[in-house]
Amino acid sequence: MADKETVSRARLRYARISPQKVRLVADLIRGEDVENALKVLKFTRKRSAPMVGKLIQSAMANATDVDPSIDADALYVKTIFVDGGPSLRRYLPRAQGRATRILKRTSHITVELGLR
């Protein structure tokens, strides 16, 4: 933990979804209470919403595992950021013997929870 306010952290690495798509969901819940963030994610119709929801639940479990006296209702999403991971390179055949490269991007998602 970098500072006193960060209670727990959870990371999802090599998620097979583009970082740009995950950042749309991450922007929805940044700074929100954990309970409210999970409600928002439950009704968000994006493929990355369940991934981020499970990640927040994992960070909550990490917080209560480290210090059982922590009140789960007092936690909030302190920081959430998405970094790009390695891209899988695939090729698609095109006309006249050419090929087009397709990048299947991956993401590293990090969530830090703080105590209000």
C-alpha cells in the first residue's frame, strides 16, 4: 500500500478486452462508494462491467481479510485505472494475396479501495 488511506488493492491482468472499452466503465464508478458502484455495474450493459464488479468484490475481500474490523460500508473506490497489456497479433487474408494485421488487445485493471 502506497499510503495510509488505501485499504486494499486488487488487480486483473491480461483481461481479453480493449483498455478503451474498460475505461468507459471505470469512469462510471471512480470515487463512488463500493455499494453504489456495485449497483451501477450490475445494470451497466457493457462486457467489462462484470469483470470490474468481481474485481471490486475481490478488493473488498482483501480489505476484510487483512483487517477484519474494517467496515465494508465505509469503503469507496479510491482509484481505478486501466493499462494496456500485450496485444495478440492475428492476420486476416485480404485481396490479391495481402494480409491485414488485427490486434486483439488485453488490459490490466487495478482497483484501490479507501476508507471514508
